[in-house]
Amino acid sequence: MSLRQLSLAPATWLWLWLGLAAALVLGLGGIFDPAGALHGLLFAFLFCLAVPMGSCVLLLIHALTGGAWGEVLRPLLRRCAVLVPLFLLAFLPIALGARLIYPWAAASTAARWPDVATLYLNVPGFALRGIVILALWSLIAIATWRGRLAPLWAGLALAVYGVTVSIAAVDWSMSLAPHWTSSSYGALMAIGQIGEALAFAALARTGGRADAASADLAQLLLACLLGYVYLGFMQYLVIWSGNLPEKVAWYLPRLRHAWLAMIWGALVVGALAPFLILLRRSARCSNRETGIAGALVLAGFLLDRVWQTAPGFAGSDVWGFVVAPIALGGVLIGLALRLVEPQRDEVAGHV
């Protein structure tokens, strides 16, 4: 699959300039409202990182399993994967401004166990863990971009990812509510990253002809969608039926007013609609219909990520949640489809 076959390719420079303009607005807005800018940046960081990191995981999985889908998707997945190191730059403002984002960073007494928070949930430890995790992910991303990993190295890289994604889920997202815990949060982040990468790949292939990977991509997207919805619902069901106040408290503000409408919108737009589309065999063999399903899944993940993060930011302005994903998303799409040399896609060495 060459760059010209990607449906997003004609607008790559538009995406890039749009992202850079939004980044400038985000930086200027941060001067007057640093909390609003940082809240939006964290949301965009979590949402946008999923595509390149999910692409890395898919490349690692394909190194172990093989299949036509991986061969066809490899050029696009490699373009996305190589962008993971850029998120080290995006993480720096989050680490530096942690006290404006996380309650435990502003006061250790905000954590459920203050003694533990002073040892683990502290700003230097948070920053160090984040940098180490992103550095490891960047090494994995560069390795997958340089060529096909041998099964042994791919398996070891997946093991490293499995451990680090759980730590990242706790630090970056779950600790926004330091009194709340969930043992499935790391798995939700991992499945979400893979699902976003598959959805983006499906969207990028909308204008191309159906090939050997079309049905496989649709089925993988459907499997990730079902897995994410199932795990998220079971987390809610176990916590809600357990009736534990410190755990149920996380859901209470998210099941009221506009937040309830948002999660229902995420379920209908990002889960039910693509599920009904991908149920049909003809749709799974059509790049156009699979691409529509991919766009809906991405929209659903976007709403779900807002639903998870925004209620924890009481009084935060909405502008950051609008500008930040445009900034990060625009730059990433522009770089993924334009600035990475296409000729390297045709060269797949072995590590």
C-alpha cells in the first residue's frame, strides 16, 4: 500500500498546518489558563498516543502470528509507530504541570493512602516513570519501524508493553481519582490503543481497493470493539453491584446530566453502529464500509476518553479539550502520512 493509496494523503499538509496552528493556540491559551490547557493536553495525549502505540503492538503481534493483514497494513502501521517518540515532548508539560492536573500532586492527603502516595504518587516519581515508559515504548517503536522483529524479540517487547501499559494507565489516567481503583484499567488502555490503531487504519484505507487484508482488518476491529465494551461494562457491573462507596463514587458524576448522554453517545455511535455495520459480510469485505465503521469507532473512543477524564476537572474550561486533540492529532496525521519517507516502507529487514 503506497502513500498515494491512502485516502488521507491528499490533505496531509492541511492536517499538519492545522495541527501546528492549534498547538500555537494551545500554547497561547496556556499563558492565561494553564490548568485548562494542561487538562486538554492530557486528554489529547491519552487519545492520540493510542494510534501509534497500538500500531506498534499490532506489528509485534504480526511478528508472532503472521497473516496477510499485517503485510498489507505494515506501511501505514510503521508510519504511525515511528511517531511514538514525539510523545516524550508532549509528556513534559504534563509532568511539569502535574500539580494543576492531579489531586495527589497538589496535596498528598488527597490520595486514599497518604503514606503510600508519598512513596509512589509524587511528582518526581510520576515524571520518572512516565519518561521511562515512553522511552521503552519509543525503543520498541523504532525497532518495529526499522524492520520485522524476530518472534523472540517481539514476544519480549509485548511482555514489556504488558507491564508498562498497566503502570501508565494507573499514573496517567486512574490517578485522576486517587481514591478509586480498578484492576482492569490497564487492560482497557491496551485494548483501546489497539482498537484505535485498527480504526485509524480502516479509515485511512477507505479510498483503496479491497484486498486480502480487508476482511481481516474488519474482523480484528470488531473483536477489539467487543472486547473493549465487554471489559468496560464488566468493570461497571462488578463495581456497581459491589456497592462499595469509594468505587461507586467514580461513576456517580459520570452517570448524571450531560455526562450520561455522552457515554450513551459513545456506546451508540462508537460501538452499536460500527458493530451493526461490521456484522454484514459484504461490509467486512468493503474498505469503504469498514472505513466508516473505523471513523465511528474513533469517535466513540474520543467521547469515551472525554467521559473518563473531564469529570475529574471541576471548573475546567472546555476550550482545551477542543484545541489540544486538534493540535496533537493534526500534527501526528500530517507526519504519519507525509514526512516519513515512503520508500522505507518497501524495505523490511529482520532484527
